[in-house]
Amino acid sequence: MIHLLTFLLIGQLDHFGFDNITSPKTVGVPFQITVYALNSSGQPVQYYGSARIYISSVSYPVSPDTAVYFNGNSSWQGNVMVSIAGDNIRLRCEGSGASGESNPFQVVPNTPYRLISILPGQTYAPGNTLGRIGTPSSQQAGSFFNISTYLTDRWCNQITTGSDSIMLRSSDNFSPVASVRLANGSANINYAFRTAGTQRIFVSDLTNSGIKSDTSSNIYIYTGAYNKLLVLLPGETHLPGDTTINTTQTPGKSGSPLEQYVLENFDITVYATDSMWNKTNVSGYPVQVSGSSGFSNPPAQNLSNGSVVFNANFSTKGEKFLYARDLTNNFISYDNFLKISAKANNFDITVNPDTVTPGEIAYINITVYDRNNEPIEGKWVYLSVIGGNGQIIPHYDTVYTNAQGICQSQFISTSGYFNELDSIEIRADNYAETTTVYVIIPDSSVMEGNIVAYPNPFGKINQPYTRFVYYLQQNCNVIFAIYDAFGNRVHYEEIPSGQNGARIGINNLTWDGKNDKGHKVASGVYYVLIKGYLHTNVFLEKHIRVGVIW
């Protein structure tokens, strides 16, 4: 019986009716409505079903759009919120095949809250939470299109009294920043992206910082027609969209070309671009790369998907340039400059003397040649001892070639008990060679604190000088004095700590048999004193006799 009564009551439902809704209402502010379930005579009936209350005149989602339940009552009463502004808004109620609409009423926008931007292909959707529907249509790089901007309330309804100044910028670093003033809450901005790819628009309010900024939907920017060639050298990076005009400032790319070397191949990348330096995808056009003197002139190659890579070199050094030409369309790139340097390819090495005693300096003369066997001026050369106990004298481990491509370093050994062959690596750029110096330990007693002189005697019987070898425990001042058989001093020298002859380790001093006036001494026996000291500490004080024979 209950089920039959319910069926009869539902069957009496013909339509819905609304109590009168007064105007104006404000977007986002809830207000109370009453909806009635009515029969064909307009009389209230019990209704046990649900109903949907919404705005039917809008094709996209807005508020309200809600389900209500009568629960056997003939009416439903509750609060609703309208999100769209308008002068003739109607609410509609539908349920169980019946429907009905309210009287038209006015809804005014709420207070200014945000900006909204609409791109081509999109539709402005006031009352919608996003404020726009549709997908932006793709645009060509460099081509202008219209962007509509609105000052709205929180629900994206236009504030027609707005005259704020707004700023428009984009994710494209090379597209301009635009500033306009709103008229009646909106503005149309003519805009163009320069860089191909996915981009966005950012709109902010300059008048009122409290207004929420807007980020547009993604918009795809496609490349324009092929009409330029761009050359990229090692060290340079493609810069699509670049606004640079002056070719001396290399538009379309960033960075500086890396230094290249005589007769060494390097890559030359050529892009086929549009007017904004965006790489296109054209194929088939032959491209030739040409350059200044010494260029290897590789054969022409066809573009493939907008690019081609050449491998080439210069046979001479200096400031060079090169450019690319499309042999079909006669598109020519601007000149591209780079430095070609001579790279070390071999050395000429002489060591003088090539056999030394501890403390004696060996002079290493190096001439550096390039791949053309030409001497290289201004080349840094690096030396290091890779075998043995010797060392490159400080400040001579890195030397610089002169105008003739020559540089000199110095080697010394100040320690060791046995004869040894020291190995020295010489490097410039990525080229290296090894040379050797033979170190002779004249007497192991040197390491025990004695002085060794050789040859002894000296003069016309062998060589015109003698050498004194001795060992110092640390850097210290040294007195080097020579006396004749009667105690008269013929030579005196004070050597500061750290200088040659006054360094820690084995040291080496020579005497040519002359007095301090530059005259040869008489043949005979002479007494030599070598004293090493620092302040009041004496580290070495030894005498030795040496014979002079003329």
C-alpha cells in the first residue's frame, strides 16, 4: 500500500517552481532559495526523489550545480552560491523528468581579485574556476597575435570599472615586456613570441600588487620559414629567439669560440633557421663552408633536418673567419671569427752539460715546433723530474718560448750517494718528451761532511778550473775563502742563504785559479775554507788544499 501511494504521489509531479529571487545578488555570496514540487495545476505535491539545481544557460561548469533531496516534502529550501555575473540569471531545477526555472535576477561581480589572460583558441569563461576553456592554438615565431586580459573577481567575472596598469611578460626571454592600461576591466595586447617551443604568458597588476597574477595555459610556438644560416663553432651554444642584430655580436648564439690548432680538425655545425634564429627541419639543400687563408675547404653537404656538421681545419695560425652558404637559395651566414694557434708537435732539446755533479746546474734548452715544423712563439712549457733525486730549479718548471720558439730551464741535484740517471719530462699542450741528465757523485765522503775538490790539482795539466762539492744540512749563509801558502787571501765570497752554493743538500762551487782582481795566481798549493752558518750556528767549516799548475 505504501509503495502504491508513493507511486501515485510521484506520478503527480509535473514541474518545479521557485519562490521569487530578488536582485541584485553578489557572486560568491550564498543566498536562500525555495523550490517547490508542483502538479500540473501548480499545487504542491510530495516528492521523494532528488533534483539538480543549476544554471542551464551556460555551456561550461559554473556554480550552482548541485543535487538536492526533497525527502517526501513538497519543497526544498537551502542556500546556493552563484559564480557567474549577469543581468538575467535563471536557476533551473530538474528531477524525475520534471523541470522548472526561476525568475531572472541580477548577479553582480564580487570585488577585484585576479587577472585572467585568454589566448587564441581559448574562450573567456566567467564564473568558471579557471576562467577559460579550450586549448590555445599554435602560433608562429615572430608573428603577432591577440591576447585578451581581464581584471576579475575570484570567480573570473570581469570588473568593468577596472583601469589598472598591467604588465605582460612571457617565458620567452627574447620576447618583449608589454605594459598597458585596462579599459573597463579589459585589454587586448598584440604580442609575438620569438623562440619556438612551449611558452607561457605571465600577467601582473602594476597598480594594485594585491591582485593575483595570472599564468596562461601552455601555447606552442612553431618555427617560421627557413631563411638564414647559422654557424656554430666549438664553445658556442645555439640561442634561438635572439634579438641581437649586430653581426659582430654573433646573433643566434652565445659563448665564444674555443681556440683551435693548426692542422687539427674541429666540428663546424650549420643550422638552417627562421628569421628568429629557430632551427627549422628542412633537408636536401647543399651547404658549402668557406674560410680565410689556410682553410681546408671541406666538400659541400646537404642539410638534414635543419642542420649539417662539417669537419675541417686551418693549416696556418692567426685570427681566422669562416662562413656558410646555401648553394640553392644563396643564403649566406655572417662571418664567424676564431683563433687558430700553433700546438706543440715536437721538441728540439739540448742539455748542457748532460753530465753534472751534485750542486752543478744543467741548462735545458728547448725549441718547440708545430705540425708545420715551425717554431712556436709564446708557448708555455712545463718540466718535471719523473726519475731520480734531482729537481727543476724553482721558477724554471714553467717557462715561455721567445720569438724563436726557444725557452730554457735549469736542473740541479743536491742529494744522493750514488751515480744516477735522472729523467725529465717536458710538456707543452698535450705533447711530451723525456730527456735525461747523468748525475755523478764524486765521493761518498761528501755526505759525511767533507769537501771534495776535482780535479786536484788543476790547470794546464787538465782543465782551467776546479770544482768544490760539499753538503749542507739546511739553507744557510756560506763563506768561500782561498789563501796562498803564506796566508794571504786571494779570493773571498759570501753567499746568502738559499742561493746557489748555500742550499740544503749537495752544493757545488768552482774556482778558475784567479784572485779577486781577475789575475791568475801563481802555481802552488792553496788553502780553501768553506763555512756554512746561520746566526751563531755553524753547520759546516772545512778546509781543503788544492794545487794550481800553469
